[in-house]
Amino acid sequence: MANEKSFMKALKCRECGHEYPLTATHVCEFDFGPLEVVYDYEAIRGSLTRASIESRPQTMWRYRELLPVAGEPTVGTQVGFTPLVKADRLAKRLGIRELWIKNDAVNYPTLSFKDRVVSVALSRAVELGFTTVACASTGNLANSVAANAASAGLKAYVFIPADLEQGKVVNSLVYGANVIGIKGHYDEVNRLCAEIAGKYGWAFVNVNMRPYYAEGSKSLGFEVQEQLGWRIPQHTVIPMASGSLLTKIHKSYQEFSKLGLVPNTKWKVHGAQATGCNPISAAQKAGLDFFKPVKPNTIAKSLAIGTPADGFYSLRVMKDTGGHCDDVTDDEIREGIRLLADCEGIFAETAGGVTVGVAKKLIASGKIPAEDSAVLCITGNGLKTLDAVANHVGQTREIRPSLREFEGLLEAEGAACKA
Ligand SMILES: *Cc1c(COP(=O)(O)O)cnc(C)c1O
Ligand SMILES: [Zn+2]
């Protein structure tokens, strides 16, 4: 079976094109450009068809030829194929003809899209012989590394900003990972991890394993295209932390279209950030090709990266596709969370509030035309960021267990039982 063959060719510098062997390395020696996995698309064309994909189990690994592992994946083999939900009620509220929610809030096993990148990075880490894995994280990545490392019998060190939501912290500790809280912003966590990665022989999923890790995000885009009936959505709204997910969803559309799996139609990729950490959005709105680093201050902690590694490339993708970018305040983030919950029964974390809030702005301003169709990427689960909304969703009304008291309550609210 074709699955026993590697379709990866090399790592290649995105700047100068210099090629490197497929090891745990991520920057070019000549210009410090980021390295990216290149594939043998001719070989893939012969093996990956709509029919072959549809015959495989419903996980992200049904697109295995386009994911960077040499053999069969060994970690996170059940990740992905999350629901694509037609969101008619939300569409009506936002004023757009057709709207879809890609719901990675229910990804397996840790309820965020990070399970995709981690299953790829850890499967590749095992192939390369690592026994200790690590990451620099804004929360969800730490959860996923901790859980997937536990199930694979790998040792894990996860590094997070010390002030993360309790839900994110507990969701790493419970798996027995070494959780290190750094007194500083993510950007400082990341800098420290680069030093540690250089000194210890560990697989840092988003440092020395980053070229493999990042490719895992493509699976979200592959699924969207298949679930839409083999087509590319006109508009995709994507939350951005480092900007990697946005660039890789774009790449997934390019690859499927190049392989003839979907018709080659036009698409626009739009980015979403929090106003309290908007380096990419600020640059896009000002028409700049480069972002200026910021100090994050937002309830959307999963997106709080002030110096985004893929900021430059995500700006280029938005420019090339004619996409837009915007950002929303903490109040607008909470409103976005409530809107999605209210209309579609989906409880997203703060990043989801960012995506819905920005989509609302882009539709209202006509940047996403009302007669078009759009996909919103919901990337994490609201159960992990309860603190952000707990005091903004109303309160329980308490009564004694008595019918009279209940009816008194209904009467007081003018909603007395008519039966
Ligand atoms: C990490 C994360 C993102 C964005 O990731 P990047 O690829 O770094 O832009 C989006 N949403 C959630 C919930 C995340 O945890
Ligand atoms: Zn280079």
C-alpha cells in the first residue's frame, strides 16, 4: 500500500530555497529563513484521489500523503475530522447568505486544533528517535503535547506564561507533564525555549520540529474542502497567534487545487486577532508588509503572541488572496462567544469569540459580501476559558424544591405557564 512510502523530499528554506535533510531543524544556516517540508507531488497524485481519501477512516490522517511522516503515524492516530456545521441562524444574525463553522472545539483528545499539529510533530519525533518532547505554549499546545505524549509514553516538558487560565494549566498537569510557568509573556517563553532546545536533545514541537508541526494545520483545510463537497470556500476567517494556521489553510487550498482534488476557484483568507494583541491586524490595516511587535493584553490568551513567527507570511497570504484582517476588544470577544453559543449551540473559547467578532465586522463592512459563503474556524473549547465569560452570562436563579416557588418565579418574570 502507498501508505508505507514517504512522500516528503526535503526541508527547504522559504527565503533562499536551500534544501536540508529531513531532521529536527527549522532555520536556514545562510539567512535564518524558516524551513518548510517539500513533497513529491507527482507521486502523491498517483496515490491520493477523492475515492482513496473517502475510503479511509474519518481522521486527519486520511490525507496522510500530504502530511510529513515517513511511515504510518503512531501518535494521535484518531485526531481530526471534526464537524463542519451549517450555521443558518448565525448567518442570519451576521447578514450573510451562507455560513459554516469548522468546529475544532471538539477535536480529539484535548478540544482544540492543536491536536492536529501535535499528532504530526510527535509522530515525526518518534520516527526521529526522540523520547522527550516539549513546547512553548499559550495553553492549548501545552494541553495537547501533555496528553498525546502521555498516550505515546513520551516524557513531556511544557512551558507556558505563568498567568494562564486555570483550565489550561490543569489540563496540562493532569497528564503528568512537567509544566513550567514562566513569569513573562509568551514571547519570552518562546525565547527561553529556543535556548533550551539548542542545549538539550529534546523535540520542541514548535521550535526544532516546527516545519513538521506546522504542516499538521493543513488537515483542517483539507477537511473543510472535502466536507463542503470537494470545493474551496470563497471566504475563510481564521484566528491568528503566530499566523501559522492561516498560512497552512491557504497551503491546503493550493495543494488540493494543484492535485486536481477540487476545482481551481478563487478564495480569500481573512485573519482575526484581539485588539489587545494585534500586530498582524494593525499591519494589514495600515497596508504594511511587516508587523511591529506588541506587548499582549487581552482575554484571548491563546492568541497572545506579540512577535508572531509567521506574521510576515500571513500578511502576504492575505495580500495575495485579497483577504482582510481585523481585531476585536475583550467585550466584543465575549459578545462573539455568546453569539455563537446562542445561535448554534457551540461554546468556543476566547479565540472563537475573536473569530466570530471579526467575521461580524468584515460582513458588516462588506469586505465579506453578504451574497457570498464563508467558513469560520473555531479552534478551541469554551470549557477551558470559563473565567473569561463567567460573570457575563447571567446568573442561576435559586429556589427551594417547591412548585409554588417555581411558579412564583415564572410569574415574576411574566412568563407564567399557560397550560
Ligand atoms: C494556537 C491557537 C491558534 C492560532 O495558532 P497559530 O497557528 O499560532 O496562528 C488559534 N486558536 C487557538 C485556540 C489556538 O490555541
Ligand atoms: Zn535560506
